[in-house]
Amino acid sequence: MKNLVTLNNAYRLLNHGPTVLVTSAHDSQRNIMAAAWNMPLDFDPPKVAIVIDKNTHTRELMEASGSFAINVPCRAQAEMVVRVGNCSGRELLGKSPDNKLAAFDIPTFPAREISAPLIEGCVAWLECRIIPEPHIQNTYDLFVAEVVAAQADERVFTDDRWHFEGHDELRTVHHVAGGAFMSIGDAFKIGT
Ligand SMILES: Cc1cc2nc3c(=O)[nH]c(=O)nc-3n(C[C@H](O)[C@H](O)[C@H](O)COP(=O)(O)O)c2cc1C
């Protein structure tokens, strides 16, 4: 038997790629938001695509700076992912603290190539420079970017492979909808 899936919810059939945290910075402003709609796009030069809504403060900082970081959070950070994805950094401007990173006490470290801060406790970090594509940005909220630096937590990523066994709290998180998440499951290999 097969269920018919409501078309509005068809995205949920694909939504369980890793949900990420997008960080951005411009002048003295820094920000963080959650983003489930992201994907790799090319090997060389490495590119990614990500959907960033027009109403977000993140988008303003991304467009002003031409860059952003994708931080890959883990299960231990899932609550923080939901928090930063449910409020806007814009609401904090002019207040104290004046950004979500400080308001939620989220530790960061400097990126290698861009101004956006990277989030401590994540398991991977991709520093991205936007490749301007005004039509798809305006029409679909879709940003294409080149990855200019990447790092990963060696406890769960070495020799270009993920290995989460023994590190359940470091498993990546995958948002389905409405606060329902899955964490990444067992690895398996097909011999060729
Ligand atoms: C789990 C989760 C996933 C989300 N995925 C996206 C996404 O892919 N693209 C997007 O534009 N907003 C997404 N959001 C919403 C933004 O994170 C949200 O609008 C945020 O408040 C924007 O913050 P800002 O205005 O400080 O940039 C997501 C929210 C959650 C909780």
C-alpha cells in the first residue's frame, strides 16, 4: 500500500538532509539561523546551494558581506537549532545583547577565510562565498556559493568519511517539520 502525500508536505519526503546553522557577519553585526534547505552542488570548485528567505536578517548580512558559513550541528545542539530558527536577529538590534549568539550564549571561533563566526560544538563547518545569481536569489530565495574552506570534527569525520559509532550526541540532525527531527543512523557500505 502507498499513501498519497499532500503536495504541500511533499518536501518532507526529502527534508532529512542535515539541518544546518547559517552564520553571517557584516560590520559589527553577527547572526545565526537554522536552515534545512541546503545541498551540495558541485565538486570542483566546490559549490553549495541554500534557501534563505527574504525576511531573514541573515540574508541582509549575507548580501552585504558576500559570504556566510554553514555550521553542521549535532544532536546535543538540537534545542539551540530550534531556538535560533524561531526568532530573528533583527528583533535584537539596538538592544543588549544585540545578537542571537550573545543572547543564547553560543560560543564561536573565527573562520579562516570569511568574517562570519563559526559555532563551537558543531561537527563540520563550510565557509562560503556567494556567487551572485540575482534571478534565482530574488525568485526562489536560493543562493549558490563556493566553499572556500571546510573543517570537521575528527572524532566523527576522518579520511573524508563520517563515522558516528560511539558518538550518539555528535550525530547530525535532520528536521522533518514542526520540531520533529531524526538523527543520522547506521553507516553501511556497498562493495563494488
Ligand atoms: C529546523 C528549522 C529549519 C529551517 N530552515 C530554513 C531554511 O532552510 N531556509 C530559511 O530561509 N529559513 C529556515 N528556517 C527559518 C529561519 O531559521 C528563521 O526564519 C530565523 O528566525 C531567521 O533568523 P534571522 O532573521 O535572524 O536571520 C528554519 C527554521 C527551523 C527551526
